Amino acid sequence: MAAAARVDAGDEHLGEAEPLLWYPDRSWHGHTYVPATAATSEGYELFGYVRFLAGGEGEEPRDFTAEVDFTSETAERNPDWRLDLCEEVIGTWRGHLGAVATMTLIWGGRCCLAGAS
């Protein structure tokens, strides 16, 4: 939440953040990523992740960083959405014959649709 307080929202007033919704962690290139989202009292969504290096046996995790941004494009404002996803590029992977892949952290879930079963 400290990282959310540092978001540069320009002229936008984001409001107060609601409780964080955490998503399953995943690891890549030695780091563990734990994504999260939080709605705000002004109808925005904060999204981001915490990144850290896992400690070895008997060691504590270390090198914590957090990345946070915001959007007004929310499932609440788009009732026809079936998925509400966030994505963040976290690196690149170089493959065979110079091929390059963008490694993207994706998280979110199915939207609650009125009348959907």
C-alpha cells in the first residue's frame, strides 16, 4: 500500500484503496512475483505486484520491491467484460536462432455478470 501512495495519478483523484486482492505467486528468473489488485473509493483500480528473492533454507526472503499503477478501465465500468485481466511485462527471454519472447505477468479473473450462471 505504500507503493500505491506514490502512484503519479496526474490530475486524477484515486480515492482510498479498498483491501487488496492477492493472486497466486509465480516465479521467473530467480524472483517471486505476487500480483494484487484493489478497487478505490473513486471507481479506479490499483494493480501491481510485489517482487522478491526467495530465501534459501533457513533464510528470509529479501530484496522486496513493489510496482503499482492504476486504471479507470474496470469491470464495473464495462458490464460486457467476461474477464478482468492485468498484465505487466517483467522481462525478455532469448530463444533459439535469436527469437525473443516478452515475459508477461498476467493476473485477474472472471467478471461477475448480471444474470450469468
